[in-house]
Amino acid sequence: MTATVKPGAVAEVRDVVAWAAGEQKPLEIVGGGSKRDFGQPFQAAYRLDLSGLAGVTLYEPAEMVLTALAGTRLTEIEALLAEHGQELPFEPGDWGPIYGLTRGASTLGGVIACNLSGPRRVKAGAARDHFIGLAGISGRAEVIKSGGRVVKNVTGYDLCKLLAGSHGQLMALTEITLKVGPRAEKARTLLLFGLDEVRGSQALRSAAGSPCEPSGLAHLPAAVAARSRVDLVVEAGTSVTAIRVEGPGPSVDYRLARLKETLAVGVRCEELHSMRSRKLWAEVRDVAPLLPDAGRQLWRLSVPPASAAEVAANLRQDLGEGVELLFDWAGGLIWLALPALADAGQAHVRAALAGGGHATLVRADVETRGRVAVFPPLAPGLAALEHRVRAAFDPLGLFNLGRLGLAA
Amino acid sequence: MQMPPPEAATIARRPRLVERLRGILPEDAVIVAEDALRAYECDGLSAYRQLPLIVVLPETTEEVSAILRLCQAEGVKIVPRGAGTSLSGGALPLADGITLGLGKFNRILDIDFANRCVVAQPGVTNLAITQAVAHAGFYYAPDPSSQIACTIGGNVAENSGGVHCLKYGLTTNNLLGLELVLMGGEVVRLGGKHLDAEGLDLLGLMTGSEGLLGVITEVTVRILRRPETARAVLAGFASSEAAGDCVARIIGAGIIPAGMEMMDRFAIHAADDFAHCGYPRDVEALLIIELDGPEVEVEHLLDRVRELAQAAGATVLRLSRDEAERVAFWEGRKAAFPAVGRISPDYYCMDGTIPRGRLPQVLTAIGEMSSRYGLRCANVFHAGDGNLHPLILYDANVPGELALAEEFGAEILKLCVAVGGVLTGEHGVGVEKRDLMGVMFNDDDLKQQQRVKCAFDPDHRLNPGKVFPVLHRCAELGRLHVQRGRLPFPDLPRF
């Protein structure tokens, strides 16, 4: 049984890492624990629980900047921002339910470590684009800071980018500064019914390339749409292609009308207003319609958007009718759910990416994750470079290396 | 400005290096004649000059790879260079180093409207990317003021911004993929036409790394649909406090303008004298606020911006009625640098960023410094994102005045850091701000950054003398001192 250490202050985190370095004891870094089943299964000598490092330490709405300790709950940050009419523009999801856990455990550190971005990523950018300052403890037990609290900053290397999506392998992040944004006055979603994957993804790309600045572009095949809890989506009884516009009232009305004019020709359509719109995009963000069957394996594919329909067709052909998927990011993101396979279909999934992109196995049982490359395999030169970069932060391989399936 | 001492042995080996380079490149792509080298002796920070040992102008990734392999094997330093528009000396040559110019990498390789991206060689200019996609209603968003000359490779190396980055982001937010050559010649590809590149975000690390980590040979950027319309507001204020208040009110109302620029009285007068743009001359601060998007949205937001500006006490308020007038509003701002150049033999452009709310305090302090140093200073400011460009006027022919201007500039940057800001917002550290890095970072922070450098270039051959005030040997940085001991804080909760 792994012992857990739960520091309550940054200095204590440093001391724990110093001890782990001296004893050469690898650490598993954990925040709220909502994504512990993400990644290759591994055993670390100690679990470093950062959820005690919680609290917003700076929030200046007029500067659109927020700093919080890494263990701060995402829900707390979102509630605080909402009080001031602001939000996290990158719309991070809560992955707890993917792993059968209740909502609300997710921490800011975990969101950043996984670079989680939701549907608005197409317009507003990813978590990494909003991550402007950090403090953390390196594998040498040194307190390191980088970036700052201003958006425009090219002073030294942008280590925030490196840490976003690093899955805890470089440093134990202790403090995170984010650029936040105003919450849109109004949001509406255009639903197009009955398009197949080719026409659905075309409609999404056409909207993405229009001056209508959509902030959500998703396609749900009929079987997936049927599992939505939004009445107009379920009752459609067919596939649903959803396009969200957000902004000042008159602008939203105008842009929605324009999208309808160009995309809803000969296609049945409907509109979702505030509450329903929010509900649908939360479902897309958290992949809710693909989750009910907990035995299914879940992949996340990032692809060139124009290849989405072809990738989907390849997946169906190679993996059979049990394949379920949905498109987000105008087709640039494909969520794929499969009936459990011993190898999670990895050869077929990765072969489907011939046009570029990569695939990550987000959910599978522990045995399968032990057999399969959960994260995208890298070209040998790139893998060697990454190894050197990791060693620059964590020379002893103390942090989460097993999660990436990597050796120290 | 101290650069790493030139290695006499390398300089002595010049003929042999030239011969080896001519084995890789055509004769005319290896420049050795002094008058031809002269064209490369400085970049946009022309106060510092140095003739390079040799200049090479490769045309293919394979050639770049062979050059870097040679430099690694021979232990020769190398300085990558795009168009040479850096304002921080990022492309300043070394007496014992080869300058690698990427000017021949000037082709756009792929325009992909379906995936909304462009693949270009690094020597393509920023503006050329927009021009290549404009016919279809698209553009490349980051627009540094040097965009007609600066290259996309240089933009990546410096993480360039521009007046529109408040709404559309910097280079790093618009970059999808890179091909780069590491010291030693290895070619690595990062990202592609998809979002969120696999593995560690080396794409993000490379952006703004100032040519210290690798030589970029291909760039993939995202393109955006041109907004339907853009209009600008010109608002004059009796004080910088009132103008700053207006900026805070606009952001506070949840409005993110496409651009929001501020000028102080001195800059307004200089710009108006030069460009005759009809700026109000009896105000202390001028804001140019640009809104873009669908016409109905722009109209709606213009009304709100007008109300907010009035509430903040604007004494002059003009809304552009047509495209010509919008362009005219910008003319003075865009001419601010040459306008200052006309009234002073030399000027020194600073680039700190501060939290927006500290603007009045910082402007007041700059005013005091200006009297103390006896040097005039014009302030132009990307007000939306807090990026300040004080222009310090001096005369290089007056002995000691350059040093005084540099001292003045350093004091401004230290103040930026003291109020919660940073040394450089978009121009880069280069050689210019190298020795100030200690104001913002402690020794551990800087050593950590250099360890990252060591992962790419263990012998410090790539653009040495830039960014880091002290060059530690990688072997020394790699040493680890750990002590076995008891788990501290025995009273920490454990389960």
C-alpha cells in the first residue's frame, strides 16, 4: 500500500521532494484524484497529495488574472469567476465521471497538468494558452518560478507551456496564474438534424471558417445524440450537428441567423437558448453521451479537422459496428468509445491517423492500460529530446514517470 | 555589453571552415568578404554591432542540418537570423560565430483552407502569409509593426505580438507545427495541422526561445477568417489616470477590443507633427480603441465604449465613420517611432509589461526619471495588455548619452518588475535585457532555464551570449547534490 503525504504549504512540498530525492523514492503526484485512472498503471513509493495546497491567492477581475494554489478545486475557481461575470475561456471539463467518480473533485493543478480544454478551445485556445505564470518544485527540490501575471511576456523560456500537459512529470506545480475572460452576455446553439459524418463535419468546418466566430462545433451521430439529456437533441431521433455562438445579444442573433441561412438549407434545424445550450455543451465537454456503458474503452483523437469524417469511416471499417464517437472542435477532436478489446484496438486507432494527429487512450481497465501505449508514441529523435528535457527538471525521475509509461 | 570572449582558435580556423562550408553549400551561399558581411553586423538594435566570422545562406533543411552538424563537430558557435528586425539584439553576430541567415527559405509550402492553416518556410514574411490567403477572406492574426519585413521564423523565435494580440493572441497561440534542426543536425517535427501537439509542449517552449534551442526550418500557423468590419474610437483625456480608468471600464464591462493603444502628450504631438493625422493636441493621453466583428456587434459595442469613455471623462471622442477614417486614426500611432526619430538623432525603445492598473503610477515615475536623466521620453502603450513602449530620446554623438539612455531604460524595466510586470513583452531579452534577468528571476530560476537549454545544446554553441547573464557549463548544471535523510515534517498527515 502506497503511503500518502499531504503537505499544507509550499515549503513542505519542497521538503518532501528533497527527502524523496535523497532516498530516490518516486512520487505519484495527485490533486483531487479525479484522473488517477488516466495513464499507464504504475506504483510509486509515495503519493504526494497536493489537495491541501488550496486557495485563490490573487484575483483581479479588472486585470483578468487569477492565481491559485495547485490543489484549488476547479468548482471553487469557477464559482468565484462567475460572481464577477467571468469564466475560464478554455472551458475545462470534469473527467471524474469518465472514471466513475462523482463530479467536483477536479483541481486546477490537474486541469493544467492534463492541458484540459473544452469545446471553446476552437475559438479561445487551450488551457496552455491561458496559463501565464507558475511556481513549482523541481526534481532537485528547488522552488522554480516562470512567467508572471501579465499576458504579454517573453522574458525567458515559456516554461508554462512545457508544464501544461506534462502530466506531472517535470515539477510538482504549486501555484498557477491564469488569464481569465469575460463570460459572454448570451449564448445560442444552432442544431442541424440528420447530417451524416461527412456533411456534418463539412458544416462544422464551414461555420469555423465563417466570420460568425462560433465557440462550439460538435457533431453527435444518432445513437450518441439519443443519450443526451437535452430534450431537443434526444427528440431529434437522428444525428445532431451543433454550432454555438456567444457574445453580445444583437451580435449572437445576427450570427445565428447567418449560420442558419448558409447551413440549414434543406436541413431540419432548431435553436437552443441559454440553459439548454449550456447543458448540451457541458455534455460535449465531459463526453457524457459516451459514458453510460462503463465497460467501454475511451479514446481521444486530435486530428486535422478536415480528416475527421475519413478517420471516423476508417475506425468503423476496422473496428466494426460497436464504434461510437462524437466530433468536437469542428472535427479536430474525436472522442471514440469501443467495446472492450484486449489491445483497446490501438493498432487500428493509430493506423486511422494516417492524415496526421495523435490518439490517447483515456479510459480502459488497468490490465489493458498496462499492455497498451496510452499516450501517443513519439518518433525516436523526439522521444530522446523529451527525455533530456524531463531530466532537466527531474534528473532522478521522481515524478509520475510510470504514468507516461516512461523509464527514469 | 560583454559578449562571450571570442575563441582565437576558431577565428584562426576560418579558412578551413569556409572550405568545409563550401562543401555543403554553393559558393555564393558562403559569405566571407568584409563588405558583404557588413550587411549582417547588427539587427534592429543597431547600437550594438559586430562582424560575423562567416555568413551562410542555406536553402534546404538538409543544408541547415549539415551546417549544424559541422558546427557541433568543429565546436563553432552559430547565430540564426531571419530578417534581422529584432529590437533586442537577438541576431547580433559573434566574432567567432557563423551567422545562419534563413532568407532563402522564402516559400509558402501549403495553403490549406479546409484545415485553416498555412505551412511556410521560416523566411516568409509575416505579411506575406496574410497576403497569400487574403483572396479567400482569411488572414494571419499576429501583426507586429515590422510585419512587412519580419519573418515568420523570427516571429516564432521571439513570440511576436502586435496591436491585435489582445483579442487574437501572440504567435504562440497561433502556431500549430514546426520543423526544426537541433545542434548536431538532427531534424525534429513538432505538431502539424492538428491542435495540441503530442508529448511535451515543445512547440510552446520553442516559441520565444530566441534562437537558443534549434533552427526553425518550417512553420505551420493557423489562419482566421477576416472580421466583417472594423471601426475605431479615438478618445482624448486630460490625464493618464482618466485614460487608464477608461481602459479598466472597457475590460470590466467584458469587452475585449481588437486593439487598444495609448499615447502620451509627447507622443501625440510627435506623431501629429509627423503624420498630420489630426490628433487632438490639448490632451494628456489618447486612446485608440478598435472593435471588429459583424457590423451589428461593432455598432453595439461602439455605443457602449462611447458611454464608458464619457463616464471616464473623455474630453475628445471620435468614432471612425468609414474605413479611411479608421486607417487615419491608426496612422499617427503607426508612425510614432519614425516621428520620434525625426525629432531626435537617436531613440531607444523599451518593452516592459505591467498590470494595466499600474499605468498612471508608472507613467508618473517615468516622467520623474525623464527630468532626472535629462532625456525626453515619449510613451506609446498597448494599453489593453499592459505592454509599455517608452521611447527614450538621446544623441549617440554626445559622449555618455547612450549609456545614460540605457541606464534610464533599465530603471524603467526594474520598475515594471517591481509593480508586478516583466522585463519584455514582445521584443525579447536578446543581449539588451540579458543582464537584467536577475531582476526578475533568482539563480535557481535561471539555472533551471539553462538546464532546458542544455537538453537542446549541451555545448552552448547556439546563439550564446543572449538571454542568460551568466553561462553555466551544462556539466556543472547537471550535478546533483542530494542527501539521504528522514522524511521531514513527521507530523504531516499521512494515510
